[in-house]
Amino acid sequence: MVTCKETRAVIIALHKKGFTGKDIAASKIAPKSTIYRIIKNFKESSSIVVKKASGRPRKSSKRQDRLLKLIQLWDRGTTSTKLAQEWQQAGVSASARTVRRRLLEDGLVSRRAAKKPLLSRKNIRDRLIFCKRYRDWTAEDWGKVIFSDESPFRLFGASGKKLVRRRQGECYHQSCVMPTVKHPETIHVWGCFSAMNKEWYQHILQEQLLPTIQEQFGDEQCLFQHDGAPCHKAKVITKWLGEQNINILGPWPGNSPDFNPIENLWSILERRVDKQKPTNSDKLQALIM
């Protein structure tokens, strides 16, 4: 039985005045067994404060907990089952569930690894140059840029998942991301995207870009953005853009889709298409349109 601090104080006060446990129990202030326990605890500790129960003893020491954390941080993708096996070699017999609880105490939560393009040193250098060049631009400056890109649409949505344990703010930590390649094996529902040549790209620019520039900006000067795909950098395209007096935003760094806000538009479109679950290429194309 749990008794309040005031009740315990009354019992001890009566005990100090010479009342026996039986005498105090006669007042029905608390059950006899509770009164005897309170008096016994007071004699042992000289306090009426109830000690907090220690609970079930931990299976691991602080040193073993630190070892578990180091093992996990060494390889963020290691599963709790595998960690339990490695922990056992250190003398800790614990379940995968216990492992997850220990890691959670240290703020390490299982999350899907963020996908991020694998960057070469040149990519990193070019990205830094690009950022420094345009870091002082205002919202008005960026409002005069036309961004462009191509996007493959997977027939059955995106695939490939990986769980990692990370703390808050570690989403893009090097050990918490899953590197991706630029052209993974997938179903290209728009064949001309993967096989686009400079002639077809020039045709798109002629039919789509020029009217868009005229509609959005009229005679006002603007900048056109496109990435470094081979057909974009072809001499005939560079020459044609110069003849049309179209200025290019760049040089555009490779492997940098996160620099291009049109990626957000692709993401919205992909989610809406995936929700409809198209079963063939024709239905997929119709949904995209």
C-alpha cells in the first residue's frame, strides 16, 4: 500500500511518543502491515522518505552502453539484431529490443537513409564556385531565371530503402545518407529523354522555350538554366542559344539536382502519378500529361 507523506509523518510521530504499532493500527490510520513497515524503514534510515524502487537491474554497464554506441556509429546501417550479436561478444546478453532501447536513450533513432548524389572532388569544387558566384543574388534576380531539367518516371514508383540510426539534425551526415548514381537502371517511360539528341533538344527550345520567354518576360532580359547533359552542351546548341540572345545561368555544377528548384515540381508530379498506380506506359504517359 502506498501512503502519503503526511500519514507516514503521523505514524512516526506516534511511534516516537511511545505508541506501539498495534496501538497506532487501532486508530485505523493505515493497515497494520503498512504501519510496521514504515516504522521499520524509519529505524533503518531515520527518514520517512520512501526510497524509489530500483526496478529490474540493467543488463549492461555504462561502459558497455558506450561500446554499443561506438559500434553503431561506426556503421550506421547495422541492424539491431546484428548489434545484439556483436554486443554479446563483449559479454552482454541482450535482445535486439534492448539494443534499440539503449540506442534510443542516446538519441539514435532508426530512419530511412536520405538519398544524395555521389559527388566527386570536381563536383564539390564546381558547386562551391557556383554558390559564391550567385550568393548575393536577391529574390528578384532569381525571379529572372528559367530553370529546366528532364526527369525519368518509374512505372512502379521509386524503390530502394535503407534504415540508419541518426540524431536530430543528422539527416545529411555523410554516414547517414545513401549515395546514388546519376543513371540508375529503371524504366524510362519517355524514351526520348534517355535518347534525346541535340537536334531534338534544339527543336524543344525553339517550340517551347522561346514562346515561354516571350510570354513571361517580353523584351526584358532573363537567364536560362539547364544542366550539363551532353546534348545541352553541344556546340550547335551553344551557338543557337547565342543567336537567340539567350543568356545562360552557370556554369552549372554536375551532380547538383538540389540546386534546381524544378526538382520540387518533379517530386509533386511523381507523387500524384504514383498515387494513381498506372499499370502500363500508356496510362503513365496519360497521367503525366
